[in-house]
Amino acid sequence: MRGAWLLALGLLVLPFASAAPTRSAAYTPEIRSAAALVVDAEGNRLYAKHSRDIKPIASVTKLMTAMVVLDAGVDLNEPIAITDRDRDTLRHSHSRLRTNEAVLPRSQMLTIALMSSENRAASALGRTTFRGGTPEFVQAMNRKAATLGMTDTHYADATGLDGNNRSDAEDLLVLLRAASRYPLIREATTRTSFVVYPYRNRGAVEYRNTNPLVKNADWRVGLSKTGYVDEAGHCLVMQAEISGQPLYFVLLDSVGKLTPVGDSNRLRKWIEAGFRKPAADSE
């Protein structure tokens, strides 16, 4: 009775009443990308959401483009000219490489295609790697995907502008792991900026990385690629080290431009807080 009387007066302090609230062990971050996957170096799935949904992948395509170029063993110092065939007649996207004027070594075309999603550079790479031009290059992309076991993936061009470049988060994890074995791809995709000289008697052209996390001091990014077309939404795939552990992130079909960045930060904080556990795919 005395306890009830004190409680009524607000004088009874219950055990642990002043303790800070704790999150449930079942807590998971609110991820806004339509599909997502986070996997550690041992292949443990830490977070998964609609990871088998096949979606357009936009410029994430360029990781495969880079691997096919490098596998072909072509001269990376060879000058490559941008021609009218490299114009984007599908979406009319902007490029700083003028047709019939811009010339760069193949290695620099590869760097700006990966780092800054330069579409004309990617188109020129696909057009000039094999004697059969772009059609033969796209066939090589699909053969490479099949060799890697990417059964839900199809490539239609070297740039990602074609909405028929499609995959799912599980296959893109395979792509990320494969791409991480190429030092040039790791270096190119983690540069914050890159200066090129594509024109005679003109100044420098500076490109910047499309992934803002690369220059964020809170992140240690080892490889990354962004992508966007209307059908694909905003996409981000990357390998990054968190709490000393290499992790792979795939985020697909986000509405907002910064949504994949926000999702990445939410996932990083969740992992650092120790809430991670092997995850089943959420529906």
C-alpha cells in the first residue's frame, strides 16, 4: 500500500527507470533503396533487401566494361579519338569530350569512364577494343558475366545508358569481387579527381568522382561505382573497410540522388554499433 501511495505521488523510483533506452537486437536500419545487399569478406550476408530483383543498373555497367578492356590486353597508352559514333543518341547526355576533337590515351579514357561516368569515354572503349567494334565488345561483356556465374545479368552496351543493362544485387556482388582484383579499377574508382588534356592548344579538363563518399574522412573506400538512368534510379556499388573489416555494398533503384549515400551511412553506423547479424532477405 505504501508503494502504491508513493507511486501515486510520483515519489517511487522504479529500478532502472533512469537507464538510457537501448535498441532491440532486432533493430535494422531504414534503407530507402529498393534493393540492397551488404556482405563481408567471408560471404556472410549482413543486410539484404530484394537482392534477387532484376533491375536496370545504369553506369554500374562500366565496371564490366573496364574488366573486358583490361582482359583484352590492348595497349593502354594508345590514343583514342572520340567520334560521332560515341554520341549519346538515346538520352542525349552531356559530355565534355567533343566529338572529332577529343583524344586521350586509352588508360585515361578508362579512368574517367569509371571515376566520373564519362559516357563518351566508355563508348569509345567499347568501340575500339575489338576488331568487331561495339557488337563484339558487348558479346564479350556477356561472356564474362556468364563465366563469373552472373546468371541474372545482361549487358546491352558499354556505357549503361541502355535500360536493357540489367542485373540484381547478388550478381553485382560477384561483379564487385571480380573488379576488386584489378588494381587499375581500384585506383580509378577511388580517385577524388583527375585532370586530362583531350584537346590540342587548350587547357586542362578536370573530372571529379561521382561518389562523394570517396572524399569523406569517415569512409575508407577501396572501389566504387555509381549509376543513374530513369529506369534504374540512383545506384551505388562499392567495397569499403568498416571497423577494420572489408565489406561489399550494393544499393539499387533509389529515388533521390543522395539516397544511396544516406543508406550507406545508415548501414555503416548500424554495423559499427554492433547490431549486424547474418541477414535473411527482407521483402
